[in-house]
Amino acid sequence: MKNIFKFLLIFCVSLAFVACEDAYNVDPGDEILEENAITNVDDVQRAINGIYASISGSNIVSWSSRISDDLRLSPENRGQGVTVHTWNVVSGTVEVEALWDNMYNVISSVNRLLSVIDDIPTVTPEDEAFITRVKAECYAVRAMSHFDLLRLFSTDLLDEAALGVPIVDAVTVYGQPSRDTVGDVFEFINNDLNMAYTMLDPSYTDNTRFTQLAVRALQARVALYSGDYDNAIDYSTDVIQASSLATVEEYPAIWTDASDAEVLFKLARTTGDGAIGTIFRDTNGDTFFNMSNEMLDFIFNNGWTNDIRTFSLIDVDNFDPEAPLVGKYLGTSANYGLNDVKLFRTSEQYLIRAEAYVRSDNPQLGLAADDIATIKTVRNVNGTPAIVNFSNESIALESILNERRMELGYEGHRFFDLKRFGQDITRTPEDCALASGACELSNSSYIFTLPIPQSELFANDNMVPNPGYGN
């Protein structure tokens, strides 16, 4: 592995653990510096702030949107995201390296904080409660990062024996970890989340941090992806009972950051931070990607015109049917594209529960239909109650996939949903006109799993590449 030189570690620590170059290791000569860097409660506060700041959030939104059928290349694009959009993904692709490095750097920062936090002196009961809360948040962040890595870099999340990603649960020195199995990684993730949930005070409700409710939401998502449908139902039900869906009036304000209705966990973004909206459009007005014609047709051909979500998915104030713009992350006139990154919302929990009802050993189509009807009703601008009936599991899953696309569009779910549901990526002729022939990608393609980054393969003798990439 690459070394972290002493001056680099000092610099990274001074920035409160903003991601360093190395994902795993601390030079043995630098470990004492780590201990000296965090010596009191105020240092812990700065460290955990830095950890949250280092979580990208937008990188998964970018990957999912660009590689799937949700976007169309704009003639104004200057090369941004073209490699991913045209499916020319290799182990050296910049976006792949960035995803891997960011998540393992977050994990490394968490492990560094956890390695010293028990030795931090506390004076008051409030200090002790704070230290306990930060430890819980660390476990949750570490679990989320491992989960995101797993769903990006593993071929099959329902095969416990399949290769997953390396579990990194401590500060290591010159480590070269091997890939753990999917089953082992899920077990590790669930253990971290159980610890986080147990340690968190239910009265703590800051949705820019991991709370009990946010941990439950992540547990529900993890359970769904791993095929643990009974727990997916139980966890999502906990969240649904403790939160509520945004009203028609509140929903648009979620995307301008004027409302936190149903937002369970978000990454707060302020002036100077990366602007998620610039995935689609530059601050100077140049468009990198338009909403795909296929997505526009999906909205208007499936009865969504009276749905409040339509008016957030599309930039309706600048609507051009020939070049529609994504509307969820418009920012402000002073900071185009700058918005908080919403990672968990209550609506996803209804969708998780509905899917789990259908996929469980004892399918409950009526309950799944009720959950979908609840979302459709609350999103209808006229308040018209939705009537949903599923005659079989196939129809139910198709409806749920469509509802997920509408509800979670451009939030980083589409790529994973297509992979999980066994769907191909299919673009219209108009959408692939500038995409170098990238019109259809079979669900069986190796590209539905990301390659292990080339830098990792070079540096780690124990790392096994993913199939199909010619490593």
C-alpha cells in the first residue's frame, strides 16, 4: 500500500480527518501524532464534523444517473462523465477510483477516531453522552460506507459466498486486505448498525447526523438488498411509524432545502462545498446532461402529470421538451446546484416495505399495494385517493420499480434498482445519439459491477479483480 508521509498525515488531521490519499494505512511512525491530534471533547467534535464533511453523497448520484437510462448527453458536454455514460468503464476510470477512495477514506477516518475516542477525558455527564453518541455515529457511517462499497463492487448481493469488499475495522499499518465474502461483509455491517442503534439516544433528532431513525432506515435498505425481507419489513415499519410523508405543499420545498419534511438523514452543504446539481449543469449555464427522452416519456406516458414529483424531477421554470433539465438540485441564484444531499427519506421506507412484502416467502400483495397507494395518494396534487391492486408478483414488482424511479429519481438508486430487478439499460435512439452507440446494456453485462480500481490492484497483492475487465 501507499505510505502516508508524516507531513501529509499532519495536514489531514488538521483538517479534521478530511480524506487523505491512502484508504487503509497509517505509517507506524505517525501513530503517536494521531493520538496527540485528538485529546479532548472539542477535538472529537471537530473530527466527527470532518468525517461527515468527507462523505461525498453526490458521487453515487452521479454514477447512477450517468450510467443508467435517466440522462442524455448534451452537445454542451465537455467530457464530464462521458466515459461512464458510454459504458467505457475500466479499472482505471477516474470515477471508479473516486468512489473507492472516498468511501475507504471515510472508513479510515472513522477507524482513526474510534481508536482514540475511549481515552478522551470527560468531565460532565454531557461529555460522556456526547462521546457515546459520536461512537454510535462512527459505527453507522462505517456501516454505510461498507454497504455502498459492497453494492458497487460485488457481483451478487444475494450470494453470501460471492466476493465482496475488504472489511476495514481498524487503523492498519501497511495492510493489504483481501476481499471478504458478501455474507461476511453484511454481517459486519449489521453488527455496526446494531451497535449504533443501541448506543444512540432516541431523543437525538439532528437529521444532519445519524440518529436512531436514520440507522433504522439504513438497516431497512441493507436488509432489502441482502434478501432479509422479514427484517426489511420490520425496520421500515419502525421508520414509517415514527415519521411521516411530506405533503403536496412540503414536497417541492425538500429540493430547495426549505423543508426537512420526511428527510431522515442528509449531508448538509454550504457555500464552498461541492454542488450536487453540477452533475447535470455547470454554474455558467452549460448543460452536461439533460433528462433523457426515455425518462420524460416515462413521466408523461404513465399518468404522472398530476403528481407533485413531476414538478421536482423536471426544471419546470426552464422547460424545453427538446432539452429538459433535471430539477431536483437547482440551488440558488448565488450558488447554482448547491443543495443538501438527501440520503434517506421516509418515502423510500414505504417502497422498501412494499418490495419486501412481495419478495418474502409468504408474499402479501395486498399490503404491498396499500403502501404504493399511500405514496401515490400523498403525491397527487388533487388529493385523489389512489387505488392499487396487484394480481401477481410480477405486476407488483414492475409497479414498485416504476414507483421507485418516480420517487427516488436522481437520488442514486436507479442503477442499483436495474441491477437488483434484473433489468437492462435501454436508451431511445435520441438518448444514445451522442453516446457512441451505448444504447442497450444487458443486465448480465459485467459492467453492472464496477471494476476494482487499478491503483488498488497495483498496490495490494491480495486484491482479486472483478470479472470482465481484463485485469
